[in-house]
Amino acid sequence: MSRIGKMPIALPDKASAQLADGRITVQGPKGKLEFALDQRAAVKIEDKSIIVERPDDSRISRAVHGMVRSIIANAVHGVTVGFIRNLEINGVGYKADAKGREIHLALGYSHPVVYALPEGVTATTPAPTKIILEGIDKQAVGMAAAQVRALRPPEPYKGKGIKYAEEHIRRKVGKTGA
């Protein structure tokens, strides 16, 4: 039995969940998430908890069991607490500015880079070298953070670029003088 899949998901008082036609809807104070369930996982809602079960012990059913449970748990966490991803910018003249649904970035290119945020993700820039991405969908927030980081990934010699706040860049030694 999957150690992750067999754990019940506790529904906080602020959140509610409904099952209908192979789809689950999770609602909370931050918003509402809805997605289709895999047929190889049976989901039951019992008094303030969600239980995910699998019909058999086939390899694909075991894999789907834990995945569906994690997706539902992330949806419950997202609509109650939300997800945050912090990015840092390193480099002389590198900066960011959040304007509405866009992030305007100066990353050392000959032109400014404008990143349009996906639906459900908001950005703030408390400092010109810090970007905070927030949202209720863990996948959307993580994907947006990865796409912003990919605009100028950190390089190993001087550490210039966009990195996750908790990421550590392994530095390389440059050329040695003769």
C-alpha cells in the first residue's frame, strides 16, 4: 500500500470539497480549484476528510494512487493557505518590476524582457532584486517560477541571473592569471 496514498486528507473548517462526474472541486477562502480525477483512483469524502483508494495492485494503479492523493492535498492547501515561490536576481543592473499581470525585467540583454503571468498567479516585487510569486495552484506557481528563472538562469562563475531564494549556486573557479 502506498504510504502517501493511504493517508487521509484533513479538510480544514474553512475548506469544502465536492465530487461530481469524475471531477473534484475544492473551495476555500482563497478560491476554488477543480480538476478531473483518474478512473484508477476512487475518492471518498467522509466527515471533514478525503480518502483516496485504488481498485487493484497493478503498477499503474499504485502510481496513480499516490499522485491523486498529492494533487488533492495540494489543492486543499492552496485554497486555504496558498503557495509562494521567492526568486532572487543577482547581477549589476539586473532588476524586476511587477506591473499588473506582467513582470518587466532588465537582465543584461539589449532589450527589456516582459513576462506575462499565467491566470491565477500574482507577482510582487518588494525590492528590485526580489520577485514573489503567489497563487492557489501549486503547479501554476511552480511553472511560472521556472519560466521566469529560465529567462536568465544563474551562471556558475559570477552567480549572475535569476535563482530560487533557497537555491545554492555551485561556483566555479575562473581563469587563473599567468
